Amino acid sequence: MADVKDIYQEQESAEETFRDHLSTVDKEGKRVWVYPKKPKGRFTNYRTLVSYLLLAFLFGAPFIKVDGQPFLLFNILERKFIIFGQIFWPQDFFLFVIGMLTSLVFIILFTVVFGRIFCGWICPQTIFMEGVFRQIEYWIEGDYMAQKKLNKQPWDKEKVIKKSIKHILFVLVSMLIMHTFMAYLVGVNELWKIIEGGPAENTGGFIAMMVFTGLFYGVFSQMREQVCTTICPYGRLQGVLLDKQSVVVAYDHVRGEKRAKFRKEEDRDALGKGDCIDCKQCVFVCPTGIDIRNGTQLECVNCTACIDACDSIMDRIGKPRGLVRYASEENIADKKPFQFTARMKAYTGVLIALVGVLVTLLLVRSDFEATILRTPGILYQEREDGMITNLYQVKMVNKTNSALDVRFKLLKPEGQIEMIGGTIDLEEQGIGEGAFFVVINPSEIDQMSSVISIGVYSGDKLVETVETKFLGPTN
């Protein structure tokens, strides 16, 4: 065992220069274009299924309605958000903050335990790149060797036709993604109005569509893995979060070293050779162009393509699978089983607490909000009949999908409310405001500033109770 580790350390030292630069950049600083081989295997099949399900949800969600409202809507311009059919307004911003904190802690916990698995299985960049655009490329230009050959050959008829078809399809798919993205921002109905109105009536909308189409096309046709390796902060963050107990896509160097080419009927153990036959299939299939045998790298998105490639080779040479697999550094080097560490427990505790707070706030969240405040700069008034009045301003938010006929009643102490301008009718998802006088007998007031309770009713239903201050003379 010690000899194997020494051999691995020598190999690692000789190849340590890989950490000095990105695998997709050469010594002159020029980009090295990545031609990944089309992966095949059980993990690829699982990821393909997950990709199809997520793509179906992504493209279908804008058309799903719940009580006449979109299932998901993120209208930033109007500050209106609908999540799972529930409407959220700027007044619910604190829920958004807590939700983001919960998501951040979840991502941290997930990365600490399972590495960058989110990037390889769920990230939209990976799903669109590997599940859509890369598949179009394989279909038109062929596998990685055929793509290399096509790019090196002169611009003859074959190259022009294939490249034209590919990029036309890339633009069309980018337009589809852009329309879906806009549907999440403004809603399907508003998007259809922009399309029907044409550029003349919706110049701003069409400019936005063109910009987003160009952005998506540029990312998936040119930027590609550069988004994961240089733009996305998550890849850099994982270097801080990962430790020896984190489960990542890893190469079993104890079993694999010393690398040597495969020869039939040889006793590799007797010759001091490891199970790695240096076929480089794990390198050929990598969408970010790295060699997983060099250890955990920030470019690795845990897509599992190298696992499938290595397993297929192990099957051919009669060796057990798992030379490249999901494992922790501690598991490979010391054969230690997975353990739920103190850091994982701490993150889990914080996550459970945040989820509890978020769920509680969602359960007690009201579909109606009313803010009642005394009009500033105006003291109480005494009427001829001896009654004391205060003027109030009210602002309301109706978060429901039904119109509300709002009226007010003084609950405590005894008195009455006189509206200015009549009753207030709130439209569905509407915002309204108004003013009214609160009239109280001086005998009901025992101090200069008293707390009063005002009931807000819709029909005969009490929808909210608001407490505010009432000024009056002291007895």
C-alpha cells in the first residue's frame, strides 16, 4: 500500500502544473476548444432523464395556471411575484430574504456533503448545454473526432451546410429559451401581446428579446464551459467548502496507480501496475477538458461522464467498476466510510432552523394587509357635540384573486368610523388607499395617547385587526 501511495505522489508531483492554469487555456493564453466525446452509460441515462424532466417543467411552468394565476411569475418591473400560485408583493420581501438565506445554506450543505453535484445534474447551464445544444451538435457534426475534422477542413460545401444548419438551430433554440424566460418575467398573456403588437408598438420589449436571444446564443455556442470555469462563482466557492469527507467524482489513485497500457493475459498486480490503463477515455468525455485523475479541480462539474467512460473500459478488461466513482478523498486514501461530520451537523441545524422559520411565516402570512396611520401634523379635533376625532390614512394590499369590498369598524373602545369619500373597493391583486375619521366619546379616553383597535372587514368577514394610536385630551 505504501509503495502505491509513493508512486501516486511521484505521478502527482510530475503533473502538478495542471493547477497553474485552466485546462482550456494554452501557454499563450489562447482558448483551447473542447471537443467532448459523446458519453454513454448508466449515469448518462439517469442525467438525461433528469434533464428531460427539468426541461419539461421549465418550458411548461409558464402555461400552468392556479386559480387563474401563473404557477410561477417573477415580474420585477411591477414587483409582483407568484410562486406555486401564491402571490407575493414587496411587503413580503422579508420572506424572499429568508428564502434566499435558506437556499444558500442548503447549497453550502449540499456542496460540503456531495460536492458540485448540483452543477452536473440540475444547473440550467449544464442541462441546456449537454442536453440540448451538444445533442444538436452531435446530430449534425458527429462525435468529437468528426467535429475536429470538420473544423480543420476548408470551407467547402459540406462544412458550410453543417455549420449553417447547426447555428440556425442554435438561434431558434435560443429564441425559444428567450421567450420562456420572458414568460417568467411578464407572463404568457403579456408576452403574447408583445409578439402580436410587433416591434412598432413594443420597441422596448423586442429590443429586450433580441438582447436575450443573443446572450443565450453566445453562451451556448461560444462561451460554453467558460461559464462554469471563469464566470460562475459557485465553482470557486466549492474550493472553500470541500474537505476530505466531501463526496465528489473522484479517481481511486490507490487502485489505479501505477498507470500502464493494457496487455492481454498479463498479471498487472505482479508487475506493480494499477487498474488504470491510461486510455484517457475519462479525459475525452469531459465537457470541461480536465483529467479527473489529477484530483478534484474547480473545472469539474461532477457530470459523471468520466465514471461511465471508465466503467465501460473496466468491463472490457475484466476489472471491477468504480475506478472513477462518487467517493471522498478520505474514503479512497484511508478506506474510511462516509461520516456525517460536525460541520455537516452544524449546517444541517442552521438549515432546519431557517426552514422552520420560513414555513411558519408562510403559514401565518395574510392574504390582505392594511396599514392605518394617523395623519401627521394634525392634532385631535373636538366637535360641537363634544366628541373627539382623529384623521387617519389607510393603505391596503389585496393579495387574493378576488375583489374585496372593504369597510372599517372600531372594535375598541366604543366609537364610530366616518369614511371620507365612501367605501373602498379593492380589485383582485389590487392596491388601495383612503382616509377616515375615528370618532370617540371623551369619556372613553383616559390618557393623551390611547391604543385603539380597528377591524377591517370584507362583507361580514373580519380579515384583519389593526392597532394604532388615538390622541385626545386628558381627563
